[in-house]
Amino acid sequence: MDKKWKKNNWKVATGADVKNKEDLIKLDKMRNKMADVDWVHVRGHQGDKGNEEADKLARTGSLLYIKH
């Protein structure tokens, strides 16, 4: 996670809010309760096995979402 975002009130260089701001704030709070956690950017759809599996789970989960 980009530490500059947090220092800059969760804004990107252009002044806009970071995407998924609320989710990132929650993740940051959870991370503070854990031991060492490293955030590593992985490019999507590049054949990384873990990332491909995460994408598959996300797509499957999205099909379960019921909009109210």
C-alpha cells in the first residue's frame, strides 16, 4: 500500500481519492493489528498462479452478489 496515500489523506497525486478508499482504510487498520505485512503489486493476467486464482475467486464471488 502506498504510504504517501495515507499521509496525503488517501489522495493520489492529482488530488482525487484513491480507488476503493474505504476498503484500503479498513485494510490499513487491520494491518496495524498484525505482524509484518508487505503489500506487493502484481500485474494482473500475466500468468502469476496466485493472482490468477484470486481473480477466479473474485469473479465467482461476484456472481453471488445480490443487488438490493
